[in-house]
Amino acid sequence: MKHFFGITIIATTLLMGCKKSDPVDMHYDYFPLDQGRYITYSVREINIDDAIGLDETLNYYVKAKIGDTITDNEGRIARRYERYFKDSLNQPWTLQDIWTGILTSGRAELVEENQRTIKLIFAPDKYKEWDCNAYNTIDKLDCYYSNIHEPGSINGFSFESTVTVEQEDYSTFVDYRRKYEQYAKGIGMYYKQFTDFRISGGNQYNVVKGKEIIMQLIDYGVE
């Protein structure tokens, strides 16, 4: 009897050891690339240059839609990332850009105007850091995560799980730069701030030159 129970325990242990482990959730759905998905953003763009008397604020709308497969600038099969523009909600959309998006080797990439950027690294955690511009000619931009898998909301929409990609938070007597993006699981990027100002007297509101772009999700779905 003791021998029988010994064999049973060994067999059970072997079976448990051979059981496949559950797949690790890499959370790729923070950057969904299913054909037909779209997000509509309201955009506020500010351009200032005191030297030439420029001080303008532009308000417009951008629709980012996932299209068919395409070959990116590295020869890889990716997805069309179609960007449509209009100045007001009652106008028709105009296709302005075709970028490419791809999930590869544990990262999400977006090729914007032939510049390949790394938007996300998977799976998100507080220890991951990366250079968003590692594969292009733009200056290095180190990124890291904050507010990982936290609920979020914007313009009446609520999301169960979001992450924030911190890109830059820098301030001196003459510079103010604040850049970050927020992503919702199953949706994609729902908020973006890009602020790059030359300032006077250490006052971030006393801008001498620079640009600011704020993008906010106002609609999303599948077409």
C-alpha cells in the first residue's frame, strides 16, 4: 500500500510538472492594430515665435484609423495607420497621412513621416526604460512608465486599465518641456501632451518660442 501511494504521488508530481504554464499577458492590447479600429481626437496646437510676431492657436480634429497590411520602411509587414484631418466636426474627413504601425519583438512601433518611433515596450512595468527615437535620426528621448494598469477617463469615457508613457519633464529658467502619452487597454492612445517652449524668467506661461500640441480622445470604435 505504501508503495502504491508513493507511485501515485510521483505520477501526480510528474503530471503537474508537465502541465503547460499559463501564457504571460504582455498587454499588447494597449496598442491594438485590428483593421477598422479608429480613434477621433480633438487637437489644440499652439505656435509661438516672438521674433517674427507669431502667436497662433489652432483647433482641429484628427482621426487615426487602422487600415490594411502594408510594408514598412524596414521591409516588415505592418498595418496602415491612416490619419484624417478636418477643422470642424461638420466637415468631411480628409486623408492627410499614411503611417505604419507594428507590434514586434515586445514593442509597439509607429513609423511617422519615415521616422520609426518606439511607442510602448511590453509588458509594461516600472523598471522598463527605452529611447523612443532609437531607430531614427531625432534626438534621444528616454521613456518610462507611470500609473501602470490604472483606471482612467477622458471626455465622458472611462477605461478600466491605462498606462502613461513619460517622455520628458524638464524645466529651467529658459526652457519648459513636458511630453507624455496615455494609452487605454483595447483602445490605444487616448491623450497626448507635447510641450516644447523657450520661456523667459523661469515662467512657463511667458513663452518666447515653441510649440504645444494637446490631443484628447472624443470618440472611438470600429468601422
